[in-house]
Amino acid sequence: MRTDPYCSNCGYTLKGLTDSSKCPECGKPIVDVLTRDTAFPGWGKRYRSTTTIFGLPLLDVALGPHGAEKRGHARGIIAYGDIATGVIAIGAFARGVIAFGSLAVGVVAIGAMNLGLLALGGVAVGLLGAVGGVAAGGITAGGMTVGGVAQGGLAIGHYARGGMAIGTHTISGVGVGSPVAQQFFKDYAWLLGGNMSPMALMTFPIWLGCMIAMILVIIATLLTFGYLAGARRGPDTSQASAP
């Protein structure tokens, strides 16, 4: 694939041509025939909505190679791309208030590997709460968990409950554990589940889902107010040139 500029009419290379307004080979005007193959012509997709909220496009899509870009980086209220940065970000690497991706970082992070205040996925690290195959954070639930409060097949924490529990106050197996741990998990059964049955252990993941839903509602409300405020102000004409 050629990356130097050339004439689309005859194929003549125009690299270094600075003293002529026409193709030296066929005589066509340079402005009409100047062509350069992109480095990454592939299947890339780019789209940016004209609607903006707080100065950001409502939707920005940047997928795959396009032009000189090896990968897309989407930035918007809703960003969807190889790399995505937005209020709601979806991508291989996603950063946002709510981020979905193979690698996700956000207030809420959901995907294969996640880091956030609330995290949900394969490997989840959540400052407040995390649910995943491997989970670490404040309150955790999953296969292998590490946290202040940990529940899972292997649970490691200050308060830990699981098939194998390691920590200061633990409950292992079918409920054998310290009185302090038993009282703690009884007091917080509404959040953590009353026992170690599969249904009871779904209590915290359900609470986590409810918290995520509440954050989505708050975001939607703020964006609606932002959109309506912008619509009332009308288009910005401050940059218009004087007659």
C-alpha cells in the first residue's frame, strides 16, 4: 500500500512537488487529483452526534482503524469505541462514571477486569463493593474474595464467610465459626444474606445491582436537566463573526 501522495488520474507520485499546481504527468490540477492512501483503510467506524450536553456529544462512536488511527478513541456522554471515555463508556478499555469493557475503570466498572467504587465482573476491584470470580474491596462476594467483608468459595477478610474462610472473624463450611462473625452476619443479613445457601449469597449482588440502577437514574436525571438547559439557552452565537 502506498502512503505517499499521488495523482488519482494517472498514478504519478506527487511527493515533494511544491512548484506546480498541476500533475507533471497528466496535467490535471493538483487540487482535483491529489490522493493519499490512508495508513489504516480497514473497517473502522466513526460517528459523532450533533446533540451535545455539557459540551460533549451525546453519542460518540470510534471503532477500529480509520485514517491514520490504529484504533478508535471515543469521547462523549455515551462513548463506544476501542478506547472509550465518557459518562457511560463502552469499549475494550473503558473509562467513565459507568464503564463497560474488557478493562473498565469508573465509579461503576463492569466487565472482564474492573476497577471502581463498585465493580462487577471476572476480576473485580471495588473500593466499596465488588462481585466477581476474583473480587477485592470493601464488601466482596464471588469465587475467591478478599475484603473487609468477604464471602465466597475462598474468602479472606476481617469478616469472612465461605467454603474456606481466612481472617479475624470467620465462618467456614456449614456455619462453624466465631461468635463475633456469626453475630455480624446475622446483624447484616439484610445486606449479605442470612446464610451460605446460593440464594442467600445472591443478596449482596442484588443490592449492588440496585445501587448501579440508582446511579443510572441519577445520571439520566442530570443529563436531562443539562439537555433542557442547553435547549432553553439556544445555540451559542458568541463566536459568530461580525458583519
